[in-house]
Amino acid sequence: MKKLALGLDFGTNSVRSLIVDLATGEELATFVSDYPSGEAGILLDPKDPNVARQNPADYHIGLVESVRNALALAGQNHPDFDPTRIIGIGVDTTGSSPMPVDSEGTPLGMKPEFKENLNAMVWLWKDHSSFAESIQITSLAQKMRPEYLAKIGGTYSSEWFWSKILHSKNTSPEVFQAAASFVEICDYIPALLTGDTRPEKIQRSVCAAGHKAMYHAGWGGLPDKEFLAALDPQLAELRDRLYETAYPSDHLAGHLSPGWAEKLGLEPGIAVAVGAFDAHMGGVGAGVSEGTLVKILGTSTCDIMVSPKQVGFADIPGVCGIVDGSVLPDYLGIEAGQSAVGDIFLWFVHQLTPDKYGRTVDEKFKNLGIEASRQKPGEHGLLALDWNNGNRTILVDVRLSGLLLGQTLHTQAHEIYRALIEATAFGALTIVNRIEEHGVAVKEVVNCGGLASKNPFLMQIYADILGRPMKVSRSDQTPALGAAMFGAVAAGPEASGFVNLEAAQAAMTGIKEIFKPDMTNHKVYQEIYRLYRQLHDAFGTEEWSGTMFNVMKDLIVIREQQRDLR
Amino acid sequence: MKKLALGLDFGTNSVRSLIVDLATGEELATFVSDYPSGEAGILLDPKDPNVARQNPADYHIGLVESVRNALALAGQNHPDFDPTRIIGIGVDTTGSSPMPVDSEGTPLGMKPEFKENLNAMVWLWKDHSSFAESIQITSLAQKMRPEYLAKIGGTYSSEWFWSKILHSKNTSPEVFQAAASFVEICDYIPALLTGDTRPEKIQRSVCAAGHKAMYHAGWGGLPDKEFLAALDPQLAELRDRLYETAYPSDHLAGHLSPGWAEKLGLEPGIAVAVGAFDAHMGGVGAGVSEGTLVKILGTSTCDIMVSPKQVGFADIPGVCGIVDGSVLPDYLGIEAGQSAVGDIFLWFVHQLTPDKYGRTVDEKFKNLGIEASRQKPGEHGLLALDWNNGNRTILVDVRLSGLLLGQTLHTQAHEIYRALIEATAFGALTIVNRIEEHGVAVKEVVNCGGLASKNPFLMQIYADILGRPMKVSRSDQTPALGAAMFGAVAAGPEASGFVNLEAAQAAMTGIKEIFKPDMTNHKVYQEIYRLYRQLHDAFGTEEWSGTMFNVMKDLIVIREQQRDLR
């Protein structure tokens, strides 16, 4: 008899449901449901590009629609499909994406009195409104609690829990006063499914808690009250209404409630695992293990590694998150990432690509790629920084911006598209170098996410720039697959047949394609990377001092070499 | 009885004929004829963005078409129009745009054996192929003849006569061997009209000769043979086949030949003035005088001033051309400029503006301008360098490139369009500052050219950034008007009624509009200009050394202030 699990992946623009076979990893059905609110699911403020919120009601709608459709599709595709064989449900979401809730756990943004208040909504991971608060938290921690910063790369981000809550308190006291607690959506959804969203009952995810909420068992969980009071006395009071303990995602959050079972068309009582962030579960679904770096390439990028706990582990400057059990329960999880990758390409296609490349976004991407792939490295003479949404790793600084140089009067859109892809690859190389410089060997790179499976041109550039093979995960939906695996393991070894996550990985993950580096291209890219690092360090670090006169000239020399003009 | 003159303006993409009334400056008729060859009249090399050539046959075609049509239009618009009242013809062209000719003065590019050879064509002003030769010439002059560099801002450009000829000799010896001489097109066209193009008979323009050919009466005309031989012995030999003396454009080149009179539909014997470059004659047509800076705003920009000869005149570093008589015969002419202005906007509209702004180039420009004009200075958070075609003044360096920074995931095309306009205005301000720092007061700025008359949004940004009123010349075609004025003056005071150019300017030039600076905007732009200069000096000068960390952050602060977020 087949055993199945259900993975739910709450992304930036949509929610995905995936039904998977535990014996083989075969994906029986998947369905993606777009969030109905805002622009592609994101609530924006036209005056302030920092604002990115989400309507919590969208999760309810997307949950029902995606699960019901996935079940229906599984039935159509597999006549022997039996939904009662689903033994576990796992949930991953974006994060840090906290929202205020009342004492019943109802999101304030779903209550009539707050329906029009952006600050009562979910503060999406990429919301950067709270940069001032992130600076305040960082500088206070430098003075009072330097240990808090050691695990998060030295800088507390505006994308994270406390920055967002403090900014909400500063700008919307009415929302803060009405909030019984604040809940990450990766904690809210499992609680919702088990039928009890009361804040004090929610099983919080250690993946979300540390480092985003500066949770660490070593200092007794969340930051202490003295520290929080120095930020704001009301944050210290809020601490009592948050949580003491956080759990890895092989832990059981509870069982599917009868009410939600009926809404979704499932049996009540199915095991529901503690939630986690999409990248962490995606890392597991892509087969992360010691020495394997998993890159989840989407609108933004996460880089996931694990390191054994027993090894004395040096903190890595600029690498945001090193958290016990955040990826695999028995390892330290290491998380790095780029604030925008696919989002930069989407921006370029929407805002700056003329219709001669096609009428639709898909056509434009296709033709930009075809034209750009005809060029040699450096032939366009361009160099970009991948900072349109700030830099998460290794600078941890949202107050940075995009940069493009080298353009002539003949530069074409597909050349800029290629330069933007290259910029994100240079950013990726910078992360790998930083991790290796601090003693964690990267023996293998496995890629997953939409860009990895759909953009071979991009993957080849990544291989050429990193000078390493780029492997592509067999599954196109590793976060949902990872979530399903956690759901299965949380159901227990008797139900799932897996003693731990590693056993599930052995059965359910694999590699489908390998892009090998062209070492001739790699050599050219090494020259260009030297210039990328020069711009990176000059615009991104306070310490840098030097000259810039070589940059444009060196790029022109490379351009002429690659065009056979020299 | 009305007295008339004909001005012929050979531009980058087309030739314009203008018939004008000497008493009032009234423009009776004008006709623009596009060059038939290449892309918009320019012969390109898809592999090398440095190459920009022109087919000399296009001048013959455009000359006949534009004059005949202008005459026909004048007859339609003015029933009393009498072509025999035309007493003088003046000619302006782009430059330095030299071409090889045979001993009869026939352009090699019009001969069957060279018809397919790009190197036998006209080397258009903006051709940058000969950057290596320009460096060679500059460094030799630094050692052997530093006085040659003093008048041209310290650097000999790849856009100029000797760089182009030396590159032609190095890369196409067969063309160089076949060339009896090399002729600027501003010298070729008047010779053509007088019926004698033999190189030794052509009256060469002092405007073209100095500084582009390093001609100066103080050192005996063209560079001496010892210097040329140190570059290449064949250049020293060529000197004998060039010229000893060059003339200002109030000088008579000759009279219209019967053959060309018939082709054009004019009387033979009309006075033809010595030619000059478009910017210099445009400066005269816009009313240049002591203290008045004339900006000719087109695909590139020229800034023209004059200074009395009797005043001891310090050379201005980075200002390319200070030539006796190149603008007004009795003054030193000062020429500065930006290598690309309108060309940058054209590039942006053609390559990077999506069709949501309109289907045609004109619609796109219109809607980009409407959207961009709704913003406050700095609201877009962007900063660009106007170097897509290198920097002529004050860096005199073609091996520079465009730069854009500050872009987020929300940056829109019209915001970049505004940033590009601002970049060109910052470049313009840099030129004004440099001229004033060296003792030439700029009391008034008069703008002319297509952008001045057609783009009020751009003119207002220029006023706000320069912090000065921007006046707009009454005529929309000042180079052709200036050319007509030189044609009239060359015909002599009896025929024209003008004792000199100043008398013609008093009768024929004027101001039609003044854009006043908004000093609130100017204050914001002063902050942004500080950042522009930081980028300008960092990427554009060898001497600069410092930090860059403030640039993106300061722009974000200004953006937030201007969006009322701070």
C-alpha cells in the first residue's frame, strides 16, 4: 500500500500543494493557487518601495483552492489514488513574515476594524520599512549583547521579526496595542490546520525563531527583557506573550482538525509538522547534507548548508543565520542568500524590455535568453551589481541599490539581461567564497527552484562563473517536497517508515541534470569578478578606500578581446 | 529688394537647407534630406561600437534634394520669392570628419575600387576606432611638443583628424597609399560648390584645422614634420599634401560653379564662404558674444564661447578647443562639449523603453517626459553618468562608459529617462564650472538645437541644475542660420550690407523663451551634483582616491526626503 504525504509551500506570490509518494519521491499531483490581493499577492505603497505586505485572508483562500485541486488532479492522473493514504502534512512559508494576531490567534488584518490598515497585515519577508529599527537593534546589540550578533553575520536585518515589530509599534501604536501576540506565518498555518491558533498554544519553529527572532537555547531563548526594554519597554512586555521554546520541523505540531479536514477534503487526524521557512525545507527536499550547498533560486535566493554540531564552529561574518536544527534536526543549519535574483530579471523584463523581444513576459524572457546566449563572457562590456533589493549576504545591508556600468550607445536589452544574470552569479560566488574562507568546504552545489529548472542558460553562466558543476535537483518543487518529508517524519517511524529526515532524503531526493563549467569562460569571468569585487567592496563597505579609474577601462579591454578586436 | 542667403547644414543623419532674409532673420523655407546609406546615415560595424563612417555620395544626393526642395517651398510660401536674391552660401558640417580623396579631390569612397571599404569612407566625428593612436599622439606631444596640447585641453582625441588618419594608415595601407590628401567635409562641400575640389586648391577652415588638426599660426600651421615623422614617416610626407594656411569663414571660398548652379536651381557666381563645423556656426547663429555661452543641444552637445584676443588668455584644462577665429573672426573661439546627449535618450528609447509608453519613438518620448515631469528632483533615487559615448569635456577620454545606480525593484523607465537627462545637465554644469574657474565669466546661456526647442521639460531641468536662466534661441536651426550669415558676410559689405558677423547677428538673431531656475529644486540638485562629481572623479580620473560607501546611502536619504518619508 502506497504511503503519501502533503507538502504546502506558501510563497511570495502563490501557495503550492504537492502530494508525494514516500517510497519513491514520485510527485502525484501539484497545484499552484495565486493569492488574490494586491500586485501578485503583495500589498504595496506607491510612495515607499520599502513596503511589502500580504493579506492573511489570501492564505485561507489559497490553502483550500490548492489542496482541493491537487487532490482532484491526483485522482485524475492516478486512478488508484486514495487520499486516506496521506499520513502527514508539512508546511513551509516565506519568512521572516510576522503578523499581529488577537488572543484567539485571529490575524488582525482579517478583522473588520483593521482591514484597510497595511500595518495590520503580514509584513512580508522583503519589506524593508524598518531599516532605522534594524540599525537601532544592531547598535544596541553591539554594546549590550554582542553574542546575539555573532550567529547572524554581525548585522540584524530590517527583514526580520524584531525590526518589523518595533517599526510597527513606532508607526502604528493602535495595531501594536491590539496585538495579543505576533506570529510568523510558518507557525500560523500549522496551528490553523490543527484547529487551535491561540498564540500560547502555537508550536513555534526554531527555523523562524533563530536567527530572525534572535532565539538561541544558549541564552535562554528569545532576547532577554533587559535588552528588549532598552529598545522599547513595550517590547519587553510583549516577550511574555511570545514563546519560551521553539522546535525543529520533525516535531509534531498537532493533528488535522475535523473542520479543516472537511474544508480540504482530507481525513481528520493527519499528522501536521511544525512549520519552517521555504528555503530550509527546500534545502532538505534538494538533498542537503554535509558538504552540499543547496541554492534555491527564485525571486530571491537562499543558500542552505548544514554542519555537524560536534565540530567547534566559527561564526561566519556576513552570513545571516547559523541555527541549531533549523534545516536538519541533528545539524547546525547555515543560511545565506541574495535579496533579489529572479526579482531583478522580472523587474528588467517588466520595466525595461521593449516589445521587439515579444509581447508577453514569457516571450520576452525566451528571446532575451536566446540573444544573450549568443554572446561570449564580457563581450557586452557591462558589469552590474545585484543589489536592487539590497544585499543580504555578505554585506547584510538593505540601504544599497542596483548599479550598471559599461553601457554604450549600442548596448541592447539582452546584453543587460545577461549582465544582470552574471551579477547574481558573482553574488553567489561571493557567498561560496566567504563560507569556504571560514572552514566549511563546499564539495557540491545542488540547485533548485524555478530558475534552476527553467533557465539552462542561467545555470550554465552560474557554472562558468563559479567554476564548479551546477547540479539540478530532480524535483522542481523542493520546498513543498521538503515540507511533505517533514510531514511524513513528524507522523513517526511506524507510520512513515523513516527513522529520520536523512532516511526520507535517501528515498525521495535526487539529481536530474549537471551543468559543467567551461573553463575558458571561467578564466574570463575571473577577470570580471575581480572588477565586481572592486565595485562590491567600494560601494558596499565602509572600510574600502582606493581608486576606480581602472574599472571602465578594464571592461573595455575585455570586451575588445572577446570581440576579437585586440 | 530683399536680400537672401542660403545656409547648408550637414549633420550626422541628414542635411538641411535654409533660406533666410538678411534684414530680419526671417526663415523663408527649410528642407531636411535624410542620408540614404547605413543606419540613419551612419555606416556601422556590428562587431565594433567604435566605428561610425559616412558615405560621401550621400552628401551629393542630400545637397541637391535639400536645396531644390527648400527653393520650391520658399516659392510656395512666399509668392514674391526670387532665388536670384540669394547673395551668399555658407556651409557647416560635423567634424572632425575627414575622408581620403584622390588628386582630383574625388572621395575614394565614391570610386568603384573602394566602394565596399569602410576605411575609404568619411570617418564621422563620433568614430572612436583610433583610441590607441590618440594615446600615442598625446604621449608623444607631452614629450616633444607640449605646446600642441595646451590649446586642446591636454589630450588629443580619437575623434580628431590625425588620430583617424594614423589609424587608417595602420589598418588600411591600401587606402592611405591611394589618398592624394585628406579633406574635412566642411572643406570639401564649399570646394565642390565652387567647382574645384583639387586638394591643393581647397580653402581650409581654421575652425576645422585648429584644434582638430593641431593647426596654430603660432607654430607655423600644422604640426611640424619632425613631430609627424616621430609618429610615422608617412604622416610627415602627407603634410606636404595638406595645407599651409587655414581661414575663418567670413573668407570667400569661391563662387558657385555653373555646373552646381544648374544642379541646385540657382544662379552661378553666388559667393560661397569657407566652411566650418556645425557647432561653431550654430554659436554664431544663436548670437554668441563675449560672456554668452551657446549650447547646441542635439545628439551630442557643443558649448561655444568667444574671448577677446587682446586679453592674455590662460588655457583651460580639459576644454578641447581654443582656436583663433574659429567662431567669430576677431575673437578666440572656445569649444567644449558632451560626446552624447540626445544620443543617450535615443538609445534609451530604442533599446530600453517598453511599448506601454507608446508605439512610436515620438510617443515614447512624449509619455516618458509626462511621467518623469511629475517627479521631484531626487525622488527616483537614481544617479547616472552621461558617458555612453565617452567624455569629451572635461575628461577628454573616449574609454569611459555609461553608469546608472540607485535602481530598486520598482524603478520605472521614465525615472531612468529623467536620471539620464539630469546626468547630461550635470555634465553641462561641470563644463560651465571649469570654464569659469579659469577666468571666463559665463553671464548668459543661450540654448539651441533640437532638444532646446522641442523639450521644455529638459530645459527646465537644465535651469534647475545649473541654477541659471536657460534662454532659447529664436531660430530652431542656428547652424544653418549661422552658415547663411557667413555666406552673406563672405559676399562682402556691399552685397550684404553687413560690415562683419556682429552686424549680421544684430539683424538676424534673437531669444524666444527663457526657462528660470526653481531654486528649491536647485538646492536638492546641488546635493546630487556633489555625488555626480564623486562618481565623475572616481571613474574618470587617475588621481582620485577615496571611498564610495556614501553614494548609494546619500541617494536613498534624498529619495526619502523628496518622497516625504523622512
